[in-house]
Amino acid sequence: MLSVVGLITVLVVVGILISGKVSPIVAMTIIPIIGAIIAGFAIADIGEFYLAGLDKVMNVVAMFVFAVIFFGIMRDVGLFNPLVERMIKITKGNIIAVVMATAIIGVITSLDAQAASTFLIAVPALLPLYKKLNMNPYLLILLLAASIGVLNMMPWSGPIVRASAVTGIDATELWRPLITVQIIAIIVLMVMAFILGVMEKRRLDKLGLAGTLEVTGLNEGHEHESLPAPRNFWPNVILTAIVIGVLIWGIIPPAFTFMIAVSIALPLNFRSTKEQSETIKEHAPGALQMAAITLAAGSFLGIVTETGMLDAMAESLAHLLPASVVPNLHLIVGFFGVPLELVTSTDAYYFALLPVVDSIVSPYGVESSTVVHALTIGDNLGTMVSPFAPALWLGLGLAGLEMGKHIKYSLFWLWGFSTVVYLTTIAIGIIPV
């Protein structure tokens, strides 16, 4: 009975999340309550389950709020602009160089783990150059999508925040083994960019459209409009470097680190209290939206865990699956992570699928962190091929492109990119087999 109610509860939540017709907050708050009542639990018990779930996510919520505000400030003051401008300048219209520079710019502008900001910075900056060189604009979106996937494994990123909320493992602790994965992914990304650059140059040569631009200045030779000059560049660089260093070191909690960083960044870049308040207000909606979703996820997970639904589902599913599959279920799900993005949302993947897989494989000695790494690496590098990713719609809208054509153009490359990195991390032992 409990496993049936739990399964229906999870499926309904996943279905609502996939449909996109109702806010994730509504789905993850109301549906589990109904499920718990049907399973025979009293309202007072459900309140206790909620508190237990909330305890697991409060540090994650605090970190995410201050991380979004901090990197929003860094973006507002133009911290990344000189690097973007420099990469545009040095390519001088060489097709292969432009493609590889696009990947580098994508990585740099994804440091805040906010895909929307990457598209907002990089697409307007690079699209005119792509058009001038007759390059395929879908290639631009593909490269930015892959770059976003690499940096979207930071401890303040949506996937890691969600995984931390689900497992109760500190986000920074989950991230540290992924630093090596990110380095590998950047190398693979640059190799892929080079291959794509060669292919694009051959395509243009065949059509007689290839050429180079003698760009001696940022506004000479193409239509690119310079980005604003940064404010307090070196102090902000030093502050950002210190923040990342402290996160890697782990000497103080991540939420406290970002709280201190915001407290320094605000007066450093904005003199009046009015400017500081306006800056916080500007970035508060994005921070609070994810914080609210994470709190709702804490409620959802607290209820399905404390009622015993999750354990009951895992036990029932373990009996149904072939014995050889069960201990390696996380590896199988991770391998198919990118195509799963086509039929599920990030919320459904991490808040519904992850805890079920974790419950199934944990009796076989598989650590929760291993499950997170398998599902995150397998899925995250190709997440920007999903129609359920709002930021992708933004990027395509900025470039005037279509979702269907993007999926057709990018799915093979993003799944291949993800698979190469995934198998490499298994080979070197980051994901134990």
C-alpha cells in the first residue's frame, strides 16, 4: 500500500513538473500532503515530516540566495566583459578560432552557474560575428550549451543545489570531486570545439563563403558592439578568486562565504545604500524563486522519506528489476541522462528520479555521493538540449532560432560530449564501478 501510494505521488509530481502548467512549488507541496493523508498519516505527523525535510535544505537555500546575488553583482559591474572582448578581438574572424573562443567565453560567462546570464552576455556579443562570417548560429548555441553544462556543476548551481537538498550532503562536498571532472570536461569541450570549427570551415569553404576578418579594433571589421568597461576590475577579480579559493578549501560554510562576499561586494561597487538596495532587489527574484522551489523540495522529500514511501518504493522496484541491473542502476540512468532531459525537467530529474535511484542502490553499498556524481555528470553536460530549460528558450530567442532545429543539431554532440566525460570519470575512478 505504502509503495503504491508513494509511486503514484512521485509520478503525479513528475508529471506536473514535466507539464510545466503548474509551479514546482505547488506540485511538491500539495501532492505529497495528499499522498500522506491517503496513506493514513495525521496532519500533525505531516508537519513533523515537513520540518525534517526543511532541516536538510536550509543551508542550501541560504547559499543559493547569496551566491546568486554575488555573481549577479559581478556580472553587473562587468567583471567578465574584458575577457569576452579580448577573445572576440584575437580571433580576427578565423572560423576555427571563433569557435574555440566561443567555448572559452561560454565557460567564463558561466561562472555564476546561471545559464540565462551566459546567453545574455555571449549571444549578443558573438551573434553579429557569426552572421558576418556566415557561420551557423546553431553552432553558437551548441557551444554555449556545452560550456554551461561544464560550469553548471558548481556548488551554487541548480543541479548541485538540488542534489544537496535531496541527499543532505553539503554542496561543496559534492562539488570537490567534480573539480577534476570540470577540468576534463573543459579539455574535451575544446577538442570538440576544434572538431566543430574544422567542420564549419569545410562547410563554408565548400559553399565558397569562408573568409577571415582583419579585426584591428573591437568595432572594426564586424558589427560587434563593445561591452561596457568593467568597474573596480582588479578588486572584484581578487574578491572572486578568494571566494572560490575558500569554497575549495572548505574552511567555512559556503552560505557564510557568500554572505561575507556579498557584504564586501556591495559597498565595493555601490557607494550609496540606495544603489545597494536596488542591486539586491534586481537579483532577489531569481534567488528567491530557486530558494522557494528548494524549500518546497525539502517538504516533498521530508514527507516521502519520513512516511517510508521512498524506502517502500525502492524495495518494491528492487524486487522487480533484474538482479544484475539493480546495483548499477545509477550508472545506467547516468548514461542516458541527456536523452532523459528531453522528457523530464531538471526538477523532476533531481527531486524525483535521484532519490528513488539512491534508495534502490544504497543497500548494495553505493554511496549517495556516487549516485549524485553519476546522474549529474551523465545528465548535466547536455541539459541545455531540453525544452524544459527556460534559459535555453532565452538563448534561442536572442539568436532568433528554433528549439526543434537546435535539438536536431545539438543532441548528438551534447550526448557525445557527456558520454566521453562520463566514461572518462568512470575510468579514472571518480565514479566507482
